[in-house]
Amino acid sequence: MCSVMKLENPYKILCVCLGNICRSPTAEVVLRTIANQQGLNVVVDSAGTSNYHPNKAPDSRSQKCALQYGYDLSALRARQIQLRDFCEFDLILAMDKENLSDILALQEQAKQRYGNEEKARVALMSEYDEQYPKQAVPDPYYGEQKDFERVIHQCESSSLAWVNYLKKQLI
Ligand code: 4NP
């Protein structure tokens, strides 16, 4: 039986891609599911570096593919990352290297605006993933079914790696 590990305050993680309609909503639900299965007390959200799709539901291809693997994305709505997110979240996970550099630039602005309140660690989704070491989660938007499946597989593998890492750090 898996013991439930509780932190006083949940550790807050924000998954970020470009549009917040394909990769980061998938990462949000997969990471939340795996963390919950492992009894890790986390809050997981997602956002986009762009504001291309404000308040939109995840891409129907992402939703359909995720559902085939048991993940329901239907309740999520897209939003753009805000400077306050760097004060609210402990960890911000970039899906690819362009997202990472955009997020790091925003982090500088958040530091200037909020000083010590800015606390987020910024890293790649694949940071500790031995199967996809420091690889981007490829953007499936102009792709086909296999590209959406790749997003699921990579999100599962990287989420498991983050949960294993966080269990050692936080418990
Ligand atoms: P995401 O995919 O960053 O994984 O949500 C994309 C969604 C929309 C666009 C690009 C990528 N777009 O150009 O609208």
C-alpha cells in the first residue's frame, strides 16, 4: 500500500508551452495524475507563453488522444503566463527550449517587479527524464496522430521523473 505523503502547503507547479492548448494541458493532467497516484501533495496548472487561444479548451486532437490513455482534458481553458505566476508557483516547467528562454526572460521582469516575492524555479519538463534527457516535447500542432501520442508518452515519462525527484526533495 502506498502511504500518502502530505506537505503543509502543496508544492505548486506550472506547465508551460506556446499555445496552452496541446502540450501543457496534457502535461498538467498527466503530472497531476501521476503525483496523486504517488501521494505527492501538489497543485498543477498550465499556461502558454502566447495569448493565441485565450480561454479556449484544449485542441480536440489533444483531448481525443489523451482520453485514449485515460486523461480527461475537457475542463481546462487556455491562459497566458503572468508575471505573478513567478511568485505563486514553486516550479515552472517549459515544454521546449524556446518556451524556456521566453520564460527566463519573463522571470527577469518578475524579479524586477516583485523582488524577493519571485521564487519560481524554471526548468525543462524533461530535466530528469532518462528516456528523453533534456529533450523538447515536440510541438504537435501541425502534426498528426503519432505526434499527439508522442506528447502523451513524453509527458508520462517526464512526469514520473519529476515526481520521483520531488519525493526525494520534499518528503
Ligand atoms: P502548444 O501547441 O504550444 O503545445 O499548445 C500550439 C498551439 C497553437 C499554436 C502553436 C502551437 N499556434 O500557432 O496557434
